Amino acid sequence: MNNLQIYFLNVQETLAMVFNIKNIFIALLIINFFNFAHSEILYDKEGIIISNIDIHIYKEFYKNLYKNEISTEKSIKDVILIKKLIQRLKNKNPSLLERIDQQININTKNKTTYEENLRDYDRFLIIKNDMIKEYYLNNFSLDEMEIILSKINNLKISLSINSCLTIEKIVNAEEISELPSLIFKKIKGNNDIVIININNKNYQICLNDNLYSILQWEISEYINIQIEKNLKEILYE
């Protein structure tokens, strides 16, 4: 099993519990500085109310999870999506929600506003990451691999003649027309050795850690976009 397969099979376990006790304690201290009596309502439709406090909590959660900042506009869109999804599950599939809560060991009673938000965000991560894993294993296609590779600038591919113990040559990705299918075969299959013939000489394609990281990021971003589209179609059908 290669690095990308391991990543996508373990993505849920990695992300769902990322907000550990220390981070929660720190964030709770931050929330104490907010005056809840002066909270501002940013969204109020279809039984879903979102305040500036909800958005602040989500930003802290997002920052701890992805080690990156998120804009207020994107945060509002994310929180609306999350709350709509949780609301739909409560109404149409409460047993699934109960199983998710058991998985992350959540007691849903007597929660503060802060804890309720974290609960919903953890629930969403479990659902979304299951969808990501499912998409990668069963839906991710060669055509999509071609789209992803076409967006990576100055992609270099290392070639070897001794099972990647040493590198024989490095070529531009554009020089290998069948590269998408070869990389797709490598990351989706269990065979770590992928052979390419150049000028009647066989080479093994070597994906180093840096290239794996690039592919992991690009594939993750692509699948995330597809999952968000799927979720919106489900919620607004």
C-alpha cells in the first residue's frame, strides 16, 4: 500500500480528533472574552441561526485543523452547510447521527454554545471524511487524474533503472504522454513499480516524498470540491 492510499484510508482518524483537550481549553479562554449579550446575527433562515460567535469558533477550529486561516465569508458558507447537513440528519437519519456521536464519544446533553459548535464540526468531519475515502476508493478516475496533473506547473518526474535506489534521469512531465495513466495506476494499485519505456529503454517512475505530498494535496483539494458539490446537491435538492 502506497503513501497516498494510506493517507486517504486514514484521513478520518487523523482529522476527526485533531481538536485535542489543550486546544479546546485555549479556545475556551478566547471565547470568554466575547460578550454573548452583544453577539451579531449573521444568518437567520430556515431555522438556522448563525452568529459572529459561531463564526469565531469555526475559525479557531479550522485554524487548528488545517493550520491555516479562513475568511469570514468562507466560514459563513461552511457553517451554513454544516448546520444544514446536521439538521437534515436529525430529521431524516437520527440513527446515523447517534452512531457518529458514539464514534467520537460525544455526550450531546447540556452542552454550551461552544461545545455544541465543536460537536457539529466534528460530526461534519466524520461524515465528510467518510465521503472523501469513499470517493477516492470508488469514484476517483483517470480523467480526474489528468485534470489534476495539468494544473501542476513545472512537474518533474524522476526515473530509475534499479527500483528507485538511484535516479537515472529527471524529465519534464510533458515529455511523458502516458504519465496520468501511469501515476493513476501507481497510486490506485498495490504495485509500487510502474515501468515506462523511453527510446527502447525501460525506467521505473519514482515518486519521492515531495511529489507524493504535492499529489496528496492536489487530489485532496480536488476531492474536497467534489464532495462539497455533492453535499450541496443533497441539501438543496
